[in-house]
Amino acid sequence: AGPPPPPRLLFHPNCGQKAAVVNEGRTALRPHATDDFNHGVVLSARALRDNELFQVRIDKMVDKWAGSIEIGVTTHNP
């Protein structure tokens, strides 16, 4: 048998000033997305394991900003 499966990948409760983590860490959102473009950073609660896949689902878009979603990956715990 191989290594045990990793714990569920959730969002860390520490986040940017304009972001919120809800739903027991399963959902990240920007409560006032049209007010400010900055400070919407969220992190995973743990580092990814080697070759671990993850999925990002976007449920709602705000078309006020001309930008993009940025996703970063690290091997360091937050």
C-alpha cells in the first residue's frame, strides 16, 4: 500500500483584507469585489504534495476589472 491520501485541500483562514474564507475553508470570496482590486489573496491551508492535482472553480465573475485571476503554487506550508 502507498502513502495515505493527503487531507482535503482547504483555504487557510488567514487571507487578504478584501477576501473571506467561508464554508469551513472550502470557499474563498471577495465580499465587496467591485470596491477594490487589491488585497484579495487567499492561500491553501497546506502545501501540495508531489504530483497532487487540484481544481479551481469560479462561480461568479466581476467584469469591472480588466485583469486576470492569478494562481500560485508552493511547496511551503503557509
